[in-house]
Amino acid sequence: MAKDDKIVIGISVGDLNGIGGEIILKTFEDARMMEFCTPVIFASVKLMSFYKKEFNLDVNLHGIDTLDAIVPKKINVLNVWKENVDVDFGKEDKKSGSYAVKSLSAAVSALKEGKVSVLVTAPINKSSVQSETFNFPGHTDYLAKELEGDSLMLMISGALRVGLLTDHVAVKDISKNITREVIEKKVQTIYRSLMQDFGVRKPKIAVLGINPHTGDNGVIGTEDDSVMRPTLDNLRKNGKLVYGPYAADSFFGSGNYKNFDAVIASYHDQGLVPFKTLAFGTGVNFTAGLSKVRTSPDHGTAFDVAGKNTANFESFKEAVFSAIAIYKKRREYLKLTKNPLEKGRKLPFSKKNA
């Protein structure tokens, strides 16, 4: 950790041919960011210096070869590799993807070892990163394997929080992946996250239906009646403030989402289309349910604007601030709920005291 005990932000650089390098450096070009955290970029000084020159940015990079050399109030760059790497903006390339994986793997290792406080990931290209050793559809699935807990994609923007029952699943496979066990696990994960990561004392959660109009009494599918409703009824009986299923088509347009602390959508586009319509550019992807905090911007590699010096970095900056806020809130929650007798507990009488 940094010597002044500030929050250390581990940053994976994302796809080298995308906008990751640009939005990272533009975020920290504002020196005031160093008052909130100490960044550590997992890449190479050569690569980040290339981005600095390419985008004419006024930043000072501090290259390090070990995490013990982190310096507070500096933009630290850990040399995960030292060789030159060609950057071809806007191009999907397996080699670029392999370096994105190297950066991510090193950053996650540092997170697991407690060398960085939180992880903020720049976007990867899901096709470019695929290999024999990395065959995950995205960050969330990889982190679920590497870290403890039950991972869940939770999109956040202020009081708007949207989670998913299924994330990167083909449309044809959605209904068979929504079981009673899945619903219960996802609700429990979001419920706990709302309490420990956002300070919500009694979370109210809305759940969107699986089928159009939640099935219309079985006319448009039976899953809402046979799976969703009984599961939500059972959760309510066990004290959870869980409501629904709601018809998804009017839920956001009516403003009903404002009445809840979080919304759980049944599948990717059902939740992310309205979320990004309401909050694109300011939204953050938070992986809830894990033992460590990870956030990312709410967009992808943006190959169409990569290298043009026009990328909007606001979502990445929000991801940094969200990671800091969640880390602090979780630390406070764990401190408040910790059993004071857990450590150093002694029996009232012992042979020594007798």
C-alpha cells in the first residue's frame, strides 16, 4: 500500500487498441485526483508514455518494477512487461488482447495479495482476449473465478442501481438459466451489497419479469408464474423487501424505478438498455458480491473513436470515485458489524485465574 495509507487504485489498461490508455491518463491529468487515491497502472512505462505523447497530455508517470515501490501522489506504472508493443488504434487484435489479459491478471493478483485496495478495469474486447488460458466472456466471470464470493453485475449511477439475473447469456438460453436458486442467490447478493457497500439499512428491491407482461397469466410464457412469483413470495416470507415481478416495458418509463434501492432485470438488455439510456457516460459497472471491490466504466473499447483524442473519460472517473466510496462504506460496515468478542475472547474463569 502507499506510504500515507491512501486508497491505492489498481488499474488494468484494457485493450491496447481501444480507449483505455486515453481515459485512464485523462482522468489523472487532473492532479486533484491524487488527493483521493494513489493510482497504479498495470502495463508498462513505454506504453503509457506512448499514450501520453499521442494525446498530448500533461501527466508525470512514475515507473516501478515492484509494488513495494509505489509512491503516493504519483501516477505509478508497474512494468508488467518491458518490451515495446505496437498499438493499432481501432483494430481487433489477438496480440493486443493478450496484453490486456497480462495487465488484468497482474492487477487481480495484486488485489488478492492486498497490494492495492480496489481494482478499476478499462474495457477489454471480449473476442481478442480469448485463448486457451483465458476463456471467459468478460471481466465478471473471470473475477468470479479468482475472488471469493458470488459475483453479480450491478450497474450504478447515483441512486439508480440495476442488477442482472443472467448477464452474458444468449437470448435462447435465458429462461432455462433463471431458476429458483439463481433468483434467491442474486437477490441475497444485491441485498447484502446494498447494506454493506451503499449503506442502505432496509433495502427495497424490484424484480422485472422474464416474459413480456410477465407472461399474461401464461399466455406469453409460464416462467413468471411457475418460477419467479413463488420464489419472490418465499423471499418475502423470509423478511426481504422484494417486489414484483414487474412488466419491464413500462417500469423505467413510468419512473417506478425511483421507488426502489435496486432493480433486478432478468437478462442483459432488459436491464442495460434502460440503464444506459438514463445514465450513459456517468454509469459504472460494479461487480457486487465479491470479497474485493472492482468497478469499470459503463462502455466498451470504443474502437470507433480510439486514437482520435475524443474519448469521454467521465464514466472511468466515476468508476474511480465509486470504487473509493464503496471501499470506504464496506470497511465502515464491517467495522460496525464485527463481533467484538471474535478476537482475544477469554473465558471468565480459567485455571490461571482460579
